[in-house]
Amino acid sequence: MAHDTHGQHESNLKRIWTVFGILSAITIVEVIFGIAKPEVLFMNSLFRLNLLNWLFIILTVVKAYYIMWAFMHLEGEKSSLRWSIVAPLVFLIIYLVFILLIEGNYIFDVFHESQYKWIF
């Protein structure tokens, strides 16, 4: 028996271009904000980090989630399986960002306010 794969090929091609379009759109938004650096986002802070950086962090987490959703084929799975895969990864990304921000602020304070500038 011959299998008709033409219809499946078209749907996969459409899905690939859709994923490409969504990820490209988010990346273009990141690049535009990175180049323009709107003053309202760049000069205002939340937890000692400007809002522009928070926007980049959020968009990066959204892209990571969508990459997992699309390329790990999670959209067709049960909700409990999706969350068992996605939740730990999103938590770990947020935790990593938190640790990097805390350590970065500490190092900045040491370099900026201490008499010991480059000891470590």
C-alpha cells in the first residue's frame, strides 16, 4: 500500500514556518527594544534591575517555553505531562536568573563602593 505523505508534508511545513515566524517576531521585538532602549523602560527599575532587562528576561523565558512546546511536540500531550516537563525548566531558568542578579548586584556593590576593587 502506498502512503500519501503529501498532506502531512504540507502541514509540517506550515507548522515549521509558523514556529519560525513566532520565534522571529519575538526576537525582532527584543532587537528593536535593545537598539531603541526606550527611556521609560531603561531608566526605571524593579528590584535593582531596569525594566528593559526584565522585558528581555520575560521574552527569553517565553521563547524557551515555545521552543519546548513546538519542538518537543508538547501541544498534543496531556496537561499533566506538559507541566511535569515545562514547570521544572521554567522554574530553573527563573532561579538561575535570580541567582545571577543577586550575585551580579553583590559584585557590582563590591567593585563600586569598596576600597578593594579587583581582588577576586
